[in-house]
Amino acid sequence: MRSERVEFNGHNGTRLAARLDLPVGPVRASAVFAHCFTCSKDIAAARRIAGKLAACGIAVLRFDFTGLGHSAGEFANTNFSSNVADLILASKYLERRGLPPQLMIGHSLGGAAVIKAAPEVASVRAVATIGAPADPAHIAQNFGGKLDAIRKDGAALVTLAGKQFEIRRQFIDDIEASSLEAALAQKGRALLVLHAPGDAVVGIENAGLIFGAAKHPKSFVTLDDADHLLSREEDAEYAAEVIAAWSQRYLILSPETVNPATPEGVVRVVEVEPGGFRQDVLIDGKHQLVADEPAAVGGTDRGPSPYQLLSAALGTCTSMTLRLYARHKNIPLSDVVVDVTHNRCHAEDCGASEVSTPAADLFNRRIRLGGDLTEEQRGRLLAIADRCPVHRTLEGHAVIKTELRSMPKEGAVP
């Protein structure tokens, strides 16, 4: 992923700071992310979700609402309606870049805002919310005993997440007058509701109200024991994976360019963070995987290791080859299970004395065959296993050509 710093005008003309997270390869669709109340575009959950989508070819614009983060303007003059207006302007900015957003993602009050804004953006096909309130007025519960003072005096200082913010009466009036019912009742956009049952800031009952009011297609996914801000890395990662997988069912993704010389397509590997080993893998622009290393060697064990992926290639190719042969020869093969393990050993111990190097890679493959098979059929299938294409590649001499290319320059959409 590469991240570009951008700006656009907000609802009152002030400059809003944003990041446009772009894929390394072609942009296949785009999304807008709305952060939680008084948070910023750089909260960990927003970064991880944007990174995961970018690895899947989906550009993400995440921005600071007026008066927050690096954006200009005065927070005290904003309200829920102004956040919705900023979201619509963010979408128009993407349209001017030739990237009309198909997906809107909102966290907490940002989730309510994307529900409200989506009907105003014709290109939006899907909306995902994380810990969103069913009623914008819910946010007033965070103001504690200051609510009466705000109504009486017109404004009061409220401490939120350790910081003081001035909340004015116009903000209270606006959230109390706002409703999501009409937006949720509209058809034509898919909805994903993500919520943690133990969310202490926005109760799980809000997810039920949103889900019940929305039209199909709609989905609900629990975030189990995550907190409201998804502060644990594994919770943010899980939410990112779910949104990335779910959204692609509803978006119109630009097809990858097909090169006849590479019928298997492109396997794109993108590093998640420089401090770890985890990799996002996008295969032919359609299939997603995660690769990692075990915790014992400094990884987070959130995906298979490279050699496990290689073992998987051997195992799947073996099973497919056996099924193809059995189908062709009318062999009553009912089930195939292939176990593969990998190790390094001395060539002599592996039975590969012809290998020129003193050490060799050993793949132990154990095949289980189901069905009413004769011994002759079992023997034929065992022989066919050694003829699977990946087996031949591993035993042969593959040629790897490597070239170094530059990252796309900032401001250029690949």
C-alpha cells in the first residue's frame, strides 16, 4: 500500500486533511472511511482496514472531520449533519479523481454518518458500520452530567478520551433531530453491521435496531470481545478481513489486465507492516490470503508460512490431479485427503543423492483414498500422484526471472 496526503474543502469551506491509501497495482474500486466521534483518520483500526482493502485493489480515502486531527475549522461549530456533509464532499473529491466510491465504512458515530450519507452518493453500493449507534442522539450519553449545562448555558466543556471538547447546544439539537430510519429503509445498497456484544460505549442493542430497520441484502458479524475502538491488533485485523471479503460480493471491481503469457494471473504480495512478517496476498485480483511466520520466529502466526503455502500447493494439486484422473477413468474414488509436511535434510537421508547440494527439501506426502477401490486402482492413483504439475515443478528445475521496479509516484493512480 502507498498512502498519499491530500486535502479537500469541507462543508464550510475549510480544508480537510485526508489520506488516500492506494493499491500498489491497479485501482479496482474505491471507498470512504469515516472515523469515530472525536477520533481521527489515523486511528489504528482505520489504518488497518484501509491497508487491507488497498491490498485487495480498493483505494480508501480516510479523512479528519472538521476541527479534528489535522483538519482546519472549529470542532465546536460542527455537528452530525456537518459530518454527513463532509462525507458527501469526500465522495465528490474521489469522483473528481476518477474514483467514485462504491463503499462507505463508518466507525461509531461515523457509522451512523455513512448510513445517512450513502443515499446522497449515487455510486455507493455497500455500507459497513463498526460499533455504530442506531440513533445519533446516543452520543449524548458520553457527555455525562454536562448535558443540562449545555442546554442551559449554550455550551460546556466535555472530556472525551482524555481530551476536552466544547459541545454547544446546536450539536445537541442537531443529533436529536437526526434520524437514520429513512436511509435504512431505502433499497439498493448492501449493509454490513459489525458490533461487539461487550461494547461499553455503544451497546449491542444498537446493532439489532440498525439490522432490523435495514433492507436486504444485510449481514451482521459479531466482534466477540473487542472493545469499542478495536484497540487490539487482532480485532482490527479481523474487522478488516471481514469487510474486505464481504464488500467484494457487492462492488463492481475493475477486472485485472489478463496477460496471455501468464495464464495463472498475478500473485501480488504486499507487506502489512515493516515491523513484522505478515503479508497480504491477492491472487489474480480475486482471491485473498494472509501469509505470516510463527510467533517463535518473530511473526504473529495469523497466516501460513511461505513453506506451508508451498506444501498447500503440492497437496491441492495432488488432490485435483487424482480427482481428474479418477473422473476420466471412471474410478469410484469418493474422497481424497492429502497431508503434506516439509523439512530440510541431508540429501542422502532424503534419498536424493543425485542432488548436487548437501541439503535438500523433503516433502512428506500422505494420501488417503476413499471409495470401493481395487488394489490395482489404488496403485494407479498413487502413480498418478507423482505426475501432478506442482510435483513435477518441485522435482524439476524452475526458472525464476527477477526485475526491480519503482513504486508509483505520489499522485499517480496506477
